[in-house]
Amino acid sequence: MKLFKFLVLLIVSALFFGCAASPKLSPDVTQSLKGSKLAVAYAQTEKRIHYNELVYKVFWNETRTKDVSYNGLWDIDTDLTSYMAPKVCDLGLKAVSIYDVVPEENIKELHESLMAKPREEELVLSDGLRAKLMDEGIDYLLMLRNDHIGVYTQIGLKQGQAHAMMYVQDVRSNEQKYAGFFPCGGNFKVEKNVREIENNNLAGLKDHMKEWLDVSIQKHMPKQLGLVQ
Amino acid sequence: MLLRILAILLVLGLAACATTLDNKNDLSSAEFKLNETKKSEVADYLGLPAKISNSEEDKKQYWYYTDGTKLSGLILPIGATGMTTTIHTGGPASDLDYAAMFVFDENDTLIEVSR
């Protein structure tokens, strides 16, 4: 009976931990954000897909992994940043793509700084990047950072997950105003094998990523930014 | 009795699954033509490579393929309790694990293969 109680408590605790909500932006920053111009950026630090499959072997189960690269085949940063900017505008914010206001070299420098440190560390923008952003009247940088795309598969289940973090950085003070997990993912619609997402120059992966990003911007971003209760 | 056990084991064995994550086709079966085959044809036949590196100097792109998948964990039942334990195995692939390398020029044409 004690063991039963312990197991029930364990499962309930695990469920609560699993549903832990992302933090919210403080109300004063939300107010400031509403009246400001912001640049949006999507940054993928590793251009790879990490496949993970649970394989049933009767007497045991195995997890098998395979990593594939799309480095140089899909400019995911530019593509998803351009995709994001109008979606963020739809939330009632004045947003532009960082690629429209800052030279490529400054964005490259930002990506290199992201690759050099784990995502838990506080974001710090270089003086050069801040100067360019301020010249364009940008007050905040809203950035999604994703380290890789995870694909999880087992019988009847083929899911993708972008392990993304969302940051809001005050450009003038260079202070990180927000950092929180940004859920983005869903089920792949493929016929047989999940690696079909690589076909036709990654057409399946691109479509799914945009669809999930769209859903997450509409569903999660307003809550995280405090735009809705 | 022995036959019955063998039959049960055979049925259970058939129910076991194989991984679906490997390259789309065997690396050894790939027959590409130098100075003709395009990058997209290699990707369509084998899937994407494990690693891609770009040389800015000579504008070449290097694709490195690995064979098979990596066993990253085993989930085993413990006795008759219905509980399981997971054993994690191995680390990331090293450069030595690559089974084939394909080199493309700036026009996305295959110019070199090394196995």
C-alpha cells in the first residue's frame, strides 16, 4: 500500500513538473514592448536533425539515434526570421526582421556568440550590433534560439521538436528582460518513414517547422510576453 | 515441448522491429557518376549526410556519411515487477566513424567519392 501511494505521488509530481509553465515577461516591460519597435530573429546554432527512435525488440527496447546535417542546404535562420516577423506583427507589435535592419556581418557575429555559450547563459549583444539596431530605432530584440531539431519516432508516432528558447533583450541597456523555453513542435505528416521530411530539399521539414512556429507564436508567445492573461 | 518453445520464440522474433533511421539505401549500392551526379540526387538516394563542411577557399562542399544508426540506450525489464531500467550507451560519432565522403563543386556536381 505504501508503495502504491508512493507511485501515485511520483506520477502526480511528474505530471505537475511536466506542465510547468514558461515564465511571463514583467508587466512594465510588456507595456514598453507594446509602444516600441522590435527586431525579431530566429537563430539555429546547429544545422542538424537529431533522430531518435524507440525500437521494439520483444525482450527489451532499444533507442537508436542518427544525426544528419543540412548545413549549407537550408538557410533556416533567414527563412524562419522572415517567416516570424509578420506573425509577430499580427500580435499587435511593431516588429521587423533583423535581416532588414542590420548588416549580415553583425548577425553572423551574433550567431557566433550564441554558438560559443550554452543557452542558459545570459544573452549579451555586441556594441556593434546594438549601435546598428539603435540607429534603426529598435528598442528590443525578440529572439528564438534553437540548438537543433529533434525528431522522435516509435510505432505510430513521429514527432518533431524544436528545442527553442525565447529571449527579449533591451537593446539600449543590453539587459536580458526575458528568457524562457519556447515550445514548438508537433506530429509529422509522413507516409511511411520519418526521413521523408528530407525529400525535395527538406520540403517536409520546412513546412512542418513553419506550421509549428505559426501555432506557437499564436498560442504561446502572447502569454509569455504578457500580451494576454 | 521444445518445438512449442521454439515456435513461440520465432513468433516473438518476427514481432521485433528494425530501425527506420538508417540511410535510405546502402552506401555500397550507391552508383554515382563523377562530374554528372547532382547533390540532390545523392540526397534523394541516401538521405542527408551526418556532416557537411563547406570550404570557402575552393567552394567545395564535403558530405560525410555514416553507416547504420547509433545505439543510445537499452530499456530492460527488471524481473517480474513490470519496472524497467534504461542503460545509456556511447557518445557522439567521431570523424573516424564516417564510411563515405562525397565532394561537390560550386555547381552542386559530384567530383570526388572516397569510401
